[in-house]
Amino acid sequence: MLAAVLRDLNQPLDVTEVAIEAPRAGEVRVRMEASGVCHSDLSVIEGKIPFPTPLVLGHEGAGVVEEVGPGVTRVSPGDHVIVSWVATCEECFFCLRGQPQLCQSGISSLGSMDDGTTRLSLGGEKLYHGLNAATFAEQTILRETAVVAIPRDIPLGVAALVGCAVTTGVGAAIHTARVEAGERVAIIGCGGVGLSIIEGCRIAEASMIIAIDPVEHRRQAALRFGATASLPGGDGATREVKALTDGHGADVVFEAVGVADLQKQAFNMTRPGGRSIFVGLPGLDAEPAFRTFFMVTGEKQIRGCFYGSARPARDFPMLLDLYRAGRLDLDGLVSQTLPLTRINEAFDSLRKGEHLRTVITMDGAGS
């Protein structure tokens, strides 16, 4: 089967034939139909997210179950599924306390299955499952808890985005920040995750949604997705947010880029008593410097947000219900569709900030 292989850091992906084994106990083989190109994939390529190579990249995907291993009961061949790249064990400290997004069982395996081996290889050499999903491939092997069955009438090209960007963004608003009706919010960074945060804040009935991004077409998209105002960012952004909020600052500010200076800016434009939510994944060396005097005297809260504080089995269907009801725009997030063979073009576009979200298709379709 064809798959996009990252052999070494900062190198183009090699779309080549790789071997895939049958699923073992508790595993599922999925025929991938579509996979979004996420900034976290680029972070793996650039080494900002440490991961062993060589690997098959991709983690935001949807497809059809082809085969199940012994003991699998949640899905059957023919089921349409969304991939959850955070696999869960359902028995650890975090899973039992309602925080499955923090489960370490899959994350700590660094691209291997539970038995320490992988199901992918190239010329006899082991290939790791990138971000424990490996969705830039015609097929992949996943843990049973890493797939969620969905109705067959949902287009898989948009369902794929629920696997990461949409769940992270909407979840940041409704689960992590718990935005309340009437609150005034700001979002720094209007890529796929940032736009999804905007949608989540709109669904939560925030009264003011300020989108901040240096790229004009992203600011325009933010207004279409529900922002009530847009700013180009820069050194004056904090002053402008305060001017829009009667001098106080926003009730909630989301940083969706993962840059220390922008995290500091988010903190500064959060009102006393407000919440700063860090959603973008920074490098391991990121250390924003806050004046914690103002954190204490202003009772400001800082919260990290991983995967939208989501429970995929609960949240994937909920998000698709919102999509069907016309309350969540998934179609508008997809601004480019390319075949797997053009995956490197997709990453070039991502680096340049040219598209909201590129979806890779495995059937050769695309434009």
C-alpha cells in the first residue's frame, strides 16, 4: 500500500509502497479515505515534537474498517470511523477520573503498539506509527479505543477534521474554558484550530469574539465562522483588545499557535479574573515570562488545553450532530484537497499559511 514516510527530520515525505500486517488482539485495520494536514504533523517533521523515525505521518483522519483483531467489539468491518490519535486504556488514573485525553498508554508508546512492535515496515525495516495514527496511508492499524464509529452519511473528508482540529478547538471553548453566554473572548491564531475555537465560542453564545491573525484571508475566514471583530495582531494587539472591552481585557483569551511570546500576549490581554487558555502546542523549550504579580493580584487563571479536554467517544458524535444541525461549519474549513502523492505540496502550503485546512485523499482524487 502507499504511505507517506518521513525518513529523517526536515526532509520531504516519501510516498512509497510499505507493508502492513494484520491487526492483532484489540486492534483495527482501517482503510483511510481522508486525512487533514495539521500543524502537529509539521512539528514532527521539524523535530519540535520528538518522535522516532522512520515513520508514517498523519493523525487527523477518517476511513472505513476493513478488518478487526481478536477481542474487538466496538467496531466491525464496514463501519465508518474517525481516528482519535489519543488512544486510551480506560483503566489508568486519568481515564478513571474522566480525563481520557491525558491517558499515557498510547502517547508514551511513541509510535508502537501496546506490545512494543509496529504493524508497518519498509523493506523489512520497522516504521513507527506517526502520532500513533499513521493516517497518511491507504491503510493503517489502530488500537480499538482509537476509532469512533460514525453514521455512514457523513462525508469522510470533513469527518476527518473532527479527529483533531475541530475537537481541539471546539473543546477548548466548551470544555476547557467553559465559555459562558455573554462573555467576551479573543483568539490568537486563526488556523484550523483557531477557527474551530471561534465556532465553539459562537456555539457557547459569547457576545464578542475577537479574532487575531496577521494573515488577511484568515481574518476574513474568522468573520465568516463567527468572529465579531478581527485584528492583525502585533505589539498593539493587547491595547486594541482592551479598547474593544471597555479597558478591561477579554474574559477568555485563547492562544492557538504555540509561541511563547503569544502566550505572554494572551495573558496580558486577559482581564483580571479572566482565563488564559493555551491551546497551541509549543516547542519543549518554550518558556513564556509572565509578571506573576498581576496573576496573583488580578486572580488570572492560566489553563493548558490538550485535545480540547475531549472524550472522543462522547464528543465526536456530538460535534457531528452540531454539523448536521447547521450549527458547526466543517465544510468551510476545507480550502484545499490533494491526493496523497502531493502531500509535500500540502506541507509547503501549510508553511506559507495559504490554506485554512488541506485534506489529503487516498483515492487519487483532489485538485
